[in-house]
Amino acid sequence: MLARMKAMSGAREYGLALAIAMTLLAAWEIAARNGRIDVLVFPSPTAIVMSFGAIWREGMAQNVAVTLTRFVSGLALGSLPGLALGLAMGRSPQLRRIVDPFIAAIHPLPKIVLFPVLILLFGVSEWSRIASIALTAFFPAVINAAAGARQIPPLYLEVIRNYGGSRFDEFRHVVLPGSLPMVLNGLRIAANLSLLVTIAIEFTVMTAGVGSIIWIALQTMRIEQLYAGIVVISLIGISINIPLQLLLRRMANWM
């Protein structure tokens, strides 16, 4: 009964959000058609939708594939080592004291600022772009995983040790489940920031990708296609966040 009530409440909230979005789009459309806003800056939603055909013919599918390949590669290369190191730091004060100063020094730097250094290391290649994305994903993953592992009460570990559990049993039955909500939240933050840096890099180096399509549309004043590219990025972001939210609810529903 409680689960059904929660589901109904969630459906009402999503319905309200959809109604607000549709109302705003309708107001935008009416204002554009009536000349209340400058359509050179804010083209109507219908004009933006109609521009999808043009950008599709110009290779949007291939550019989306390039962006996703960069994004997924960088996210995996950065977040997986970050999660492993973070969990180890959360359970080892000695390791935490060694690594924390390096994280405190590098984490505040905007990772796009380090992109020229990565170009010096890897050249103007796909590896320098992926390395920048990986560096972006690493820090949210390591910080959240460490925080999740640190918050586990020591009593839980003592109980499993008293029953003869090994280090692996501690990790499997206590550390990983107990830190999972923070780990998944860290992965979500890492994914969002990685997508941001992916698009920023495509703006900077003007290679193939959704970011380059948006930049070219701006340079050629095809504003409808610019907004269409932004919509594509939003859809990519939604397709990343919703599975992570569902995974969090399924694997850490006790939270």
C-alpha cells in the first residue's frame, strides 16, 4: 500500500513537471509567433524541431556517436580507478593522509585548463581529449567513494570479523553495500561533469561531435540548429541520469 502511494505521488510529480514544461514551451511558441521575442535569438520551438531534419542529414547521428564514444571512454577510464582508490582511502587512514593533499591541490582546478598540458603529453589526438574527460571523472568518483566508505560504523566491521569474516567478506557484505549510495551519486556527478567537458573540448578543438555542430551553427548563424544541438545534449544527459537514478533505487532502496 505504501509503495503504491509513493508510486502515485511520484507519477503526479512527474506529471506536474511535464505540464510546466509544456506550458513554458507553448508560451515560448506564442511569443515567437507574435513577435514578442527576437526569433534570431530565441527561435520558436517548432522551428527548432523542424531543424532536426537538416542536422540529421548533415551527420548528427555520426557526431552523437563520436561524442558518446569519447564520453564513455573517459568516464570509464577515470571513474573506475577513482572508485577503487576512494574505497581504499575510506578504509585506510594512512592512504588517505598520503593521497588527500594531491586531491586537494588538483581537484579545484578546472580540468579544461589542463587540456593544453594533455595535448603536450599526448599530442592533438583522441587520447588527449579522453584523458581530459577521464581526469574530470576521477575526482568526483574518488571523493564520494571515500566519503561513503568512511561513514560506515566500525561496529558493522567488528561484527563480521567476530563471525570469522575475511577482508573480502568485509568489503562484499559491509563496505560496498554501505557506501553504494555515495558511490552511485559520485558516479552521477562524474558523468555530468564528463559530458560537460566533452562538449567543451569539442567547442575548443572543433573536431567531430555534437559540440562542434553547435559551434559551427553559431558561426554560420543557423540558430535553430544551435538549439537543436542543445536539445540533443539534453537528451544525452537525461539518458545518462535516469538509468543511474533507477540503479540507485534498485541497489540501495534501503536508503
